[in-house]
Amino acid sequence: MSASPASDQPYREVLAGIVERVTFHNAETGFCVLRVKARGHRDLTTIVGHAATISAGEWITASGDWVNDRTHGQQFKARYLRTSAPSSVEGIERYLASGMIRGIGPVYARKMVKAFGEKVFDVIEAEPDRLREVDGIGPLRARRITVAWEEQKIVREIMVFLHSHGVGTARAVRIFKTYGADAIQVMTENPYRLARDIRGIGFKTADAIAIRLGIQKTAMIRIRAGISYALTKAMDEGHCGLPPTNWCHWQRSYWMRRRRSLKPRGAERRYGGR
């Protein structure tokens, strides 16, 4: 269904398909350029976006817009990019051969697909001892494979969690790179840490994420984060204190109407009491 003309949200197209080639991927920022065999498109499509990890053979779903790059031509610029393990034998072999799973290269990828077919990932996850049925895979290599697969699963779970709460892929990658496997726990317990820990994410962005996570507008964790934000802004503007009149004006103009709930108390009135 197309978006209503009155909607504030721009219409975004969705592409889905198999990654044929990873042209570029920056492991630090997550920025990537992919060549994708997209459903409904005869030729390979260039998708530009962000992904914590990405490999040939993976199935991706991208939401974004088409752009015409002056140098590289037509590209699909993805705001959201979700990856999942491939399901076809061809995709599975390409994925395993990419080196994404430590301990597996092209040779072992071929052997594993020949031994287990489309059940390869089920074997790795539920019956890892069966990996030793493949010629050349001993206990040590089998262990490396299962550990690497578990790490990839954690990455996917974190990215799905972040996407489901309105976090774009570029920010999601920065969050994952900062907190690693603890990303979901950190965001669930105190999403306002994002504003403190991650460059490019301010209080307003963290607050929007917190609301989507179900944190009430009157929650003390939100009030304290707002107080810290107001004091930091005052400090950045050269002030060494925030008079009550200025404080009340700020709270009315930004995020709460309940003046009493936001009234600074004790140490929270001073910068040292954040």
C-alpha cells in the first residue's frame, strides 16, 4: 500500500535479493557497496548502505531510495539494511566460502554443502559434532566454526532489535561497534547512554529511541538525562550555572509540560551532580 500524501514520512522502496559481490566494506564504520541480484530486476543492482558484517551469498532486505551518482550511476541508497543467512545451496556455499565463518574457506564450504546440503546451518547450530563427518574437520576446526557462527547470530539479533526500534542501519552499526554483544542490554537498561557514548547521537535521538522502547515520559531515568542535557547545553554556551527561570523556559519549550516533575533537585542542579 502506498503512503498517504498527507504522511510526513517519505515513501521508501524495498529491495530484496542475494548479495553477489561485496565491492567494498569498511569494518569500522560499516559502510558498504554491494552488488545484489534483486528480486524483480534483470541486472545486478548496486546497493549502498551500512552493515556490521556482510558477505556474498547472504540474503538482504533493503529499504531506501534510488539515487543517481555522478560517477557511479544509478544506485539504491539503503537507510535500513537487514541481512539473513542464505537458504539456497548455491547461496550457502558462496556464504561459507567468503571467509565470514572462521575455519571455512572455499574447499571446506564445498565439502560441507556436499555433506549436509541445505541443512548446513542447522547442523552447525544444533548438531555441531556432526561437522567432524566432513573430511578434514577435526575438533579444533569444528569448535572455531560453531563459535564464529554464534557470533554472526548475535550480530543479526542485535541489528534486528535496533531496526525494530527505529534505529537506522548506519547508527545501528555504530551502536554495535560501541557495545558489541551487550548492545541490547545497554539499550534496554538505559538508552540515554547512547548520547553520552556514541559520537553523532545526541539527547534528542536517544530520547526518541527511549520512547520507542517504552520508557515513560515521566520516568526518572529520562528526567535525569534531560537535566544533564540542559546543563551540558548551558555549559557549551559558556554558562557556569542555569538559573531557575532559564530552566523552566527550557523544560516548557522542549519536552515536558509537567514542571514539577522536572524541577532540579540537590546535586542535579550542579554540573557535578549529573
